[in-house]
Amino acid sequence: MVHEDSAHLQIQHYSAWTQMKQAISGAASGFITRTFTQPLDVLKIRFQLQVEPVATSGVSQSKYTSIAQACRLIYREEGLLAFWKGHNAGQILTMTYAIMQFWSYEQIDLRLRQYPFMSTRTNLTHFVAGGSAGCLGAIASMPFDVIRTRVVGQDHNQRHSSMFRLLPIIAKEEGVQGLFRGLGTTLLQIGPLIGFNFMFYHYITDLVTKMSGHDHQKLSIATSLLTGAASGVLSKVILYPLDFIKKRLQLQGFLNARRSFGHNQTCHGIIDCMKKTLQEERISGFYKGMYPTLMKSGLTTAFYFSIYDAFKELLKVDEDKTLAD
């Protein structure tokens, strides 16, 4: 039961205009974040999709053996713009995801805090609201995630060079389900990941606020960036293997476009992918691409939260709450 006022139920919500400003803040956060972090995303995906060991002693048969070597090789073979491969799909993905995530988080968090059980458990409220919002954002943006992964993961001489060419091809050859490959793994990963993101961010921010004696709105941009980065890294470390499996699943049905990358793993579902990875690459295989991922996750979460909070303050979204029956 929510709180009652003189036996008359009152449900607090944000006005339509406030919700619009929350969505605008989310879109701005997603757009700016994606522009700066796309190269790290390219590196992460290239490492995740490589079956051969990332680093080996002696003569290596792997295409990519380290971050520095991968950067040099991508630049030499594909040019500077290769680091922004899939950027259009990634930008639409990020903005769609960010709008849905931040908007739905605000609505879910507000309503959860009206229940006595949740109102006294702040960390749990942030975790549940963040996890639910992350799942909604993932469902809305999943087709662009699949397309982005395939654009980044294909041979550099392939004709499928953009999302506008890939979208109709996937829909025709694989059906609608092709645009949602890896959704099950994504939801398993994204729910707790974003839940931890919001929980850690608010928890660390509250600690910093208490230690500094400043109001949350008065914390510096640098402080917001650091707290966001810490929450992103902590969350990703916990759940990284699920992101790895998701990327492998998204490449199924597209392996002919990856002949120059070495052996390609064919798998049917989450369990099969986990078994084959364990057999062929051992436990360490589940952590391929971990370093660029942590760099990207730290930067992404830092930008997400600090930019979103900055736009919220700029637009004064919290001044516009209303009450309705």
C-alpha cells in the first residue's frame, strides 16, 4: 500500500512537461557520451568477438593481442574513421536507450518511494528502479545494438557498411528475431548492471555529500565524474561475462562477413555459448576485452550521470512535480 491522505489515495507523479525535460536530459547525456566513447566500444567488441587468445607467447595467430596493437592494426587496415564504425547505429542506440532509461527511472523511483517498505530502503529502491529502467531501455534499443555490433565486427571490405544497409538485410534473411539476438542475455545482464549503476552512484554520491558537507546539486563536475566512473567500473566488473556472451550471440548468422578475423564461434543459445567458450578459451575467455570495457564503462557512466544531472539542474526538472488522484 502507498501512503494515504485522509483515506483518499494520492499518487505523486511528474507532469508531462517535466517528463519531457527528463527525456531531453537523457537524450543529451546519451548523445555526448556516445561521441566520446565510441572508439573504446569498437575495441571492446573486436576483442569480445575474437576466439583466439588475446595475448600469447611466441608467434601469435591472433588478430588482436593488446589494446595498443589493436589500435595500430585497425588504423593501418581501416583508417581513423574505423574507430567510429557503427557510430550512427550506436548513436541512435544510445539516445534511445538513455531516453527510456532515465525517463522510466524517474517514474519508477518516484512511485517506489511512496511504498513504506521501499521508502526506508534507499539502496534497494535505486537498484530496483535502475534495473527496471535498464531493461526497458534495452528492449527499446536492442535492434540498434545488434546492427552496431555487426557493423563493428565485420570484415573491413564488406558491403554491409552501414545500419541502413544492414537493417533490411537482417529483417529479410533472419526475420524480426534477428534484430533481437542476444536479448535474453542482455536483460539478464542489464537489469542488475544498471541497478548496480544507480545504486552505487547514489550511494557514493551520498557518502561524498556527507563528507564534504555540500548539497548534492553543489558538487563539482569533477566529483560527479569520479562517482559515476566508480559506479560504472564496479558494476561492470561484477557482470562482464554476460556482456561477452551477448556479443557472441549477436554475431550468429553473420559469420561469413568475418572471415579475416580468424575462427568464428557457432553456438545456439546462452548455455551452448558458455560451454563452447569454456572448452575452447577457458575461464579467461569470458573476460576478453575487459580492459577497454572497464575504461569505456567508467567513462560512459561518468558522462551519463554527470551530464544528465547537469541538464536536470539546467532545466529545473525537479521543480515541476504535481499531485493527481
